[in-house]
Amino acid sequence: MKTLIIVFSGFTSQTNHMIISQTNQIVTRSSPNANTPNVPVKFTLNLFGAFSAKNQLGKEIAFRDDKVRALLAYLVVERSRPHRRESLAELFWGQSPESRARQSLRMALTRLRQSLDEVPSFLSVTRQTVQVQLDPDLHEIDIMTFEQLVAKCTPDQARDLNQNPFVRDWMEKAVVLYRGNFLAGLTLPDSPQFDDWLMLMQGHFEQQALTLLDTLAEDALSNRQLDAAGRYAQRQLEIVPWLENAHRQWMRVFAQRGQWQNVQQQYQTCAQILASELGVEPELETLHLLEEIKLRKSQPQKTGNQVQAPIIPEVPHNLPQIHTPFFGRESERGKLIRALLDDHFSLVTIVGPGGVGKTRLSTDIARHILYQPAFSDGVWFVQLDGLRKDDANLYEAIASTIATTLDIELLKPTDPHEQLFEVLQSRKMLLILDNFEQLISDADDGVDFVLDLLERTSQIKVMASSRRALNVQMEAVITLDGLPVPPSADESAYTYSSVQLFAERAQRANQHFVLDAGTLPEVVQICQLMEGVPLGLELVAVRLREMNCQQIIQALHTSLDLLRTRLRDLPMRHRSLRAVFDWSWSLLTKDEQRVLTELSVFRGSFSLVAAQAVTLSNPEFVYALIGHSLIRVNAGRYSLHELMRQFAAEKLTQAEAVLARHSHYYLAFITARADLLIRQNLAQVTDEIQKEWENIHQAWDTAINTQNIHLLQAALTGLGHYLRNSGMLWLGEKLFQGATAYIAGEIKRIPPPERAIWNQLLGQLHLELARCMFWSAQYETCISNAHQVVKIGEILGNGSLTAGGMLEGGRAYWRLGEYDLARKQLENALELSPEDPWLRVQTLNSFGNLYIVQGQVNEATAYYQRALELQKETDIWSNRVQVLNNLATTFAYQARLKQTVALLNEVLATSKQFNQQFFQVTIYHNLGLVYSEIGQYALSEENFEQAILLSHKLQNRQIEAEIWLGLAQLFRRLGQFERSQAHLEQAFSLCRQFGEKKSESEALMQRALLDHALHRFDEALESSLQSLQIARELGPSELDTAVFITVGYCHLALKNFDDAKAAFETALEFTENLGNPLTAAEALAGLTQIHLAQSDLNEVSCLIEKCWQHSRERDNLMGTILPYNLYLALFHAFSVLNDPRGERILQEVQLLIRTQAETIADLEMRAMFLDQHVCNQLLNLGDTLEKSV
């Protein structure tokens, strides 16, 4: 049988061809380096205009024909999804019979791969699908870049390129890339479906290019950049000569230059083209433009040689001059404009925290609606900075401020507000009341004034900016938060308004600053730290005059005072965030201030219940702070901006008491959920804890610092379960190490009568730490902590604690190959844990692992079954996936591969239900191995890929080694020996890194099998003997059978018959405990070959009968170490004996090879599989059988 490597908790043991990962494996601390090699030159592909492809050296790549070029272009454009082979065959060869079309596709893919042989990481081909995988660091493709640039240019941003200079730059880059029609000159007359697709895509890209060129031309015209406008108009006409709007743009260019004759000529050219190409006359709009220009010529208003634009009626206003572009807020701008132009809305309020851009947005909106008839009497910006809600004559003060702004003279003795209302009664105007929050109180405040104003006037509208809403029924509230922030520094980050704002202000502050791939990650991090708050971003950008981005990031974590400036064109209240926060603070009541400071102890988000418990206040104060825009609400969770949290923390006076309440609440929270974390709804409970994790972590630290032993002890069990369920054992190791060291140091100072509770906690901490060390493969440290647990448990007379220590020590001894010590520890653990079902399940499961690693499959199965029964009896679910996966490995040992696949898929579904991704790594890995065993190679590779992706995500390099071993075996079977060798070396490196002799023995056995396949028999023997030596040092195990069979094959190849016989006979002895008939068949076949070579036909006849009987107990011989060699041995023996079963065996294996070959979609890979020596030999035996597949 082939090498079945079983991974128990990341520890491999090998008795079959497969590597089956026992799902005790969770996660290790080590994280792989993600160093990406620098590729100085990229593969380039141009699909606009003439097709062109160049390799990394800039050399043009040759393709066989247009069909291959078209296939590449199609896959690139439709890169977002994998394409089924039958769909591609129909698209390009739809007029051919299906079989011929698929064959043509295979040939085209082979030719495409040959052309792209030197292009890295490009084409992904499986048995069923084809897809390109593009990497911007390796591949430069004009269409991909064009599409990315177009995606950045949203319609809202394109409306005003002066306000969005980045968008103008993206548009200009995009139109440069559009060098001509998509795949210009390429057609496939025999592929009408492709030609239809090509026509659609040409129209799609052409329309995108025309839209960009039209927008750029209009922008250039509005900015009087006439040369640029002419170029963009001409580009449009080169693409579509009858595009009438482009002709009109040329006419406007000539008109602004005063070139009247050219205007007339351009109109005539337009008319001629429309008549000849479309048989129509120019549109009325074109004719009207010509007439308008003629009218201007006859009645010109000139300045120099330029024609003035039409006179726009003056609208009175006092809007401040703006000297910097505005970014983002497209949605809010649209809502505000619609509300202000809607007769049903008289009062619109922009609400948000300080520095979020309320004032800037209000003035920007005002400029957009300045010339609307509804505001013919003006748009007025009223600053309320000098007013307060407790002013004695607030009505008069507000009225006087507005009157002064509008230049209205108020006469005594009439009340100012009465005079103001009288004057404004019939006027159409918009009043922008800035900083209104300071005029809001419970009664007789500025809100009453606004209500009276709107009641007494008919056509006045008010737009207020405030940190809290006015809270009246007629009010339309537009809430502002920070600008959108990119989640990561990928290509899409350039489109985020927060990034654009920061980059623009940064370039003003430091002319050497450039936003590019080098600075983007730091800019994104700054935007995240500022949570997109515009004022914060602007204040940070100014600091680039004396600091770099990295220095700014470091400073932002420690000090608010970084966020200040001396820029004199900013209001005083906006020259630092501290000033902004001070202003908000001054508007709060004493109780609101206290609650805000006490909320600063929270980390991340929190619930309303938690806020009440920690601040000892009712919800009204939290709602009040929300009203002041100081607390954010999202999906029922509450949070402070991190900078506001720092500000409030500075003002916290009773920190110790507040932190104590915070710690008590959150540790009680996790304590109450400890039992639920092992029940059926563990996924839901784990998710609940995840939301509170930042606060739980802080609560733990607080309890350590304050020596709250009772809280720590109560929370420890739930904390351990949560960290295991979520796969965060690396964090548990950090938490528990710090706590253990602290408690161990302090316990010496505790009076003896009080030490019992401290010792109890210390023992529990050592136990959790031992569990973490076990999962991270630090077995000696695990044993050391386990001994401490046992020692403390025995002193305290705590059987459950002692049993926990025994269990962890036993598991570590098992991993180190100390099986007798492991069994003794596990027996003690089982005896001492009658009242702890979770601990008993873990112990029973570990007993099963111990027995199966020693090849005692029946005993292992019995323990796994007992563990499952106990889980069902006691309703324990948290470790059910572990036990079921381990049970599946017993089926694999017995070559019951269909049952193995079925159970593993069931276990995979369960692990997804519980969101236990750390278990999914091993399950995907095991599925990859079993699918490899049954010859479903595509499924095998897919599952390995899933396993490696999750392994990297969880930073789990221990299981990664087993995945590389599995891939090495897979590619050896496929005849791809170089790839197999590469993966084997990766596995070797990781096995030795962890110092596990058993894993090294398995890797050496894999190397021996690879050398054997390459006919390097001396090297194969050397590696197999090294593997055997390590296996003997470890003592009896399930690895022995596979190693001895491998050694037997190597001796047999070198004709060392005596040694080969001894190895196969020893292997046969070990097969009794495995219950795997194919293992016995393979050992017997090896002995048969020896006697056959020695012409001992009587013995051959006896052995081959036994071998035949064992081989018939399974559907086929897949699942053995070298299955095709086993088939060949049976054929030779039966042939020599003139037994007709030889022909039967040959037909069976030829059909098997043909079937497996058909599952290999890649023609080159299929050929390599069939060209293996043993496959080739089997396929060419017999006159009646086909000689090729």
C-alpha cells in the first residue's frame, strides 16, 4: 500500500500512500514570510489597436494563429470567472462536432501555454475550466489598466473635474491607452459566436473611450484650454467621423478663438459626412449652435480677441472664496440639493461631529444652487460663532446677526426679530446657519427662533450645520461621518475620497510627496486612523512638511497634539482637533461629560447594556452623546472615534473604579458563556464574544493588574474554549504566559491561608498554557507546564485539574514518540476525569490517536466511537469535528476510500457550520489525499489548494508541511517529478524545523519513492533505510508497514532478494493490526516477485492466490504504495502460470489508467502521466489492447 501519512494535531505518521490530517490540529504561531520577488520587467499585452504581446525582456511573443490570439484576448477580458471547456469549445469551434471542438480547444490551449511558457503565474487550466490569473506586479495589460481607470471615474466625480483633479488625470491616462479599436483587424470567419462577442466588446470599449473624450473636451472648453479641447474632439472624430457632438465641440473651439470661417467649414464638413454616411441632415442643436455663433459674430462683446460667454444674472451672496478642491460626499450632495429645491422642505440640517466637513459641504452645496430661481434674493452664510444658548436676549442676538449679514438696517424701538421677519416675509433666499449646536437647549433657544422665522416667512429656506439635530418634525437631517476609507491598500484605494483629499493636501504641504504604490499603504493607514475625518486628514497632511508618513503614523497613536496647525486661513476652532473636541466638551452637561469620560475605557465597539453597567448611568446620557455626534451607532453597536476616546480618557478622574466595573462586566460576560462554547450553538456564541473581544482582552489585563483572582479564575475556562474555537491559540499563548509569570511571582507574597485560590488559578493557567504549547508544537514546554498542573492539582486534591495536566502531558509524549509514557498519562487522565465529559472526550480521542499511530486500527476505532457516544450523551459539540475526522482516517487505513470521502465531506460541512476553519485545513488536506488515492486528480489538487490557502490564512506552517507532502505524492503519481521534488523539499524544511523525527521519517520515505520512480534505486534504498532507522528509534507504529514495503521495493529493484524478502515479510506481519487487505496484498506481491525471479513457481502459485484473495476485497488496488507496480506484479505472475486472470488484471488496470488519464484536463500533464515507465509498460502489454490513450 502507498504511504498513508496520518497527521494527528500536525504530527505525521505514515502507513499508506496518503497523508491524512487528524484534526486535533489547530494553529501554530509561526508565520511564513510573504516576500514577493521583484520582477523588474513585466509581461505586456496590448489589445487596443493591433494585437501585441511581449515577454519580460521586451521581446515580441509569437502565436500560432489568430484563433490562439483571440482565445487569449477572450480569457483576459472575461477574467473574472473560470470558463468551462465546453463553453470555450462552442464559442470558438461551434460549427465543428463536439469531440473535434474539444480536441481543437485542447490543441489551442497547448499552443497558448507554449507561447506563454516564460510568462509567470498566468494561465490556470483544470480538467473542467480555464481562467487567466492576472497579477499587476507581473502582467501589464492595456485593457485591464483601462478598465481600472474607467471604474475610478464615477459620473458624480466627472461632473466637475476642477473639483476632482485626480479624475481628470485618470481619464487622460485612459484615453492614451485606447490606441485603436479592440483587436483591430482580427476576425474569425469560422467562429460567428466569437465575432458577435468581439463586435459587442468593440462597441463597449469604443463607447467608454468616447465618453471619456467627450468629458475631457467639455472640461477643456469650460477652462478655455482650446488646444486640448480640439485634440479631444478630433480623437472622437477619428473613432466615429459622424459624431455630431464632437463636430459641435470643434465649432465652439473655433468660435472661442474668433475663427468664424473655420466654424462654417466645420459645420459643412459635419453635414457632408452625415449625408454620405447616414443619409441625414445635422441635428437642430448643431444648426442652432451655428446660428448662435453667427449672432455673436454680428453683435460681439469682445475682450481682446475672445468672445465673452453669455451674461449670467448676478445673485447676491456672501459665500466664502474656496481655494482647495472638494472631495467626495456625492450621495450627501445629491440629497441636500434635492431637499433644498423641494417645496416640502424648509429646514435642512447637516449633522456630524466637529471636523467632519459640515461647513465646507454647506458652502459647496450653496454654490451649486446659487442661480436657482428659488433663491433669487440671495444665498447667505451666517456665522453664529459669537452666540450662546444662555445669552439673555438670544432672539435679538440671532436676529441682529442675520440682519448684519444681509446688510439690513434694524431700527429702534421695534424688536429686532420682528423687523427682520417683516423684511424677509416675501424674499426668496437661503440662510446657512453655521455652528448651530451652541444655540440648542431644552427651551427658549435658537430652535424656537428658526421655527418662528419659517412660520412668519413664506419663501425662506434654512440650511443649518450642527453637531446635533434641531429635533423638530419639519427638519430634514443629513448625517455626516468621515469620508469612506479603503479597507486595504489595493488598486481601488485610489478611488476613495479620503485618500484623494489627503494626497491633494499633502502635495500642497510638500511638493515632493507623490501618491504611488510606495506611499499608498501608509496613506491608507493614516486615513484609517483618522477614520476619514477631513479636518484630521488636512491637519496630518500639513505635518508632511517636517515628518514622513511613517513618523506621522507612530505619533498618531500617542498624541492628539500632533493634529494642530498655524495655517491662518483656517478658523481658530479648526486649527487643532483638541480645539474641536474642547468646543464639543463645552456644550455638554456635567453628567454627559462624566459619561463620556467613562466610556473612554471601552476598546472598539460596545453594547448599550455594557455602557450602562460600566458608567452606572441610564441610556438617556448615551443618547444625548449620540445627539452631540460624539458616539457613533452601527448595527446596534456603539463606539467613540479613537481620537475622541483619547481626549475623553485624558479627562477621566475615577479611572480605577471605572476600569474595575469594565473588567467585571466583560469577564462575567465570557464566564456566563463558557458552557455554551462547547454546545451546538457554539458558532453563535463565538461570534458574540468576537464582537466584544477587544474589551474582553482589556478586562483580562485589568484583572491581572488588580489581582482580581476570583474574576480571572471564573473567566479562564470560557476564555480557553473561545481561543480554541476561533483558532487564536497564538494569542492565548501570549495572554497565558504573561498571566502565569505574574501570578507565579506574586504568589510568594500572599499569606499561606490565602494561597489556595492563587494556586488554583496558577494551575489553570499552566493548563491553558500547556494546551497552547501543544498546538504550537512546543512539546517539551507543554510537558513542563503539564507537570506543574499535575503538581498543583495533587496538592489541592483537584482531580479534574490533575486529569487536565495528565492529558496534555500524554498528548505531548505521544507526539514525541514516547508511547508508553503517553499511555500511562492518558490512563491516569481518564481515571481522574469522571465528572468532566469534555475532558473525557478529549482523553478518549487522544487514546484513539495513540492506538492508530501504532497501527492498532480496531482499538483506535473503538476509542473514537466511545468519544462520539459520550459527546452525544452529554451534548458536547466543540470537538466533534476532531473525532469524526479521526474516525475517517481509520477507514482510510483499511482502504475503505469511498467511506472515507463520504465521512470527510460530512465532517467538512459540520466544520463550516461551526466556522471551525482550523479543522477545515486538515479536512481539505485529507480529501486531497483520498481523491489522489482513487485517481480523481483534479479534485485532489483543488482540495490541496483550499488547504494551503487556509493554512496561510491561519499561519499554520505545521499542517503546511503535510500539504506539501501530499502535493509531492500527487505530482509523483502524475509523473511530474520536478514539481514533486520541489514540494518534497519544502516539506523537508518544515519537518526538520519542528524537530519531529516521525515527520522526517515520512519525508525520507517519500523521497525514496520518488527516487524509485526515477530509477535512482541506490539513492532510493539509502533514503528508505534512513526512514527505517528513524522509525525503529521511535518504536512500533503504523509507519512500519509502509516503510518496510518501501524498503522491500528498493531492494527488489537492486535484486537484493534476501533483503527484499525480509522487508516484505516484516511488512506482512505488521498488516494484521491494520485490517487493510491491500497492504497484505502488496507485501505478498513483493514476495511473489522474489520467488518469480528465483523460478520457484510452486511458491509463486501459493503466494499469488493469497494476494489475489486480498486484492478482491476492494474495488481496485488504488490506495497502495505503488498500485501500478502491484498490478504489473499480478499480471506477470498469472502470465507465467498461464492463468487467465492475468488478462483480466491487465484489462482492469488499462481501463483504470485510461479513466484516470481522462480526468487530467491538461494535455501535457496527461502525456506525462501516461509516459511514466510503469503506465507505459502496462498500456503496451497485450496485442488486443490499445497502445495509447
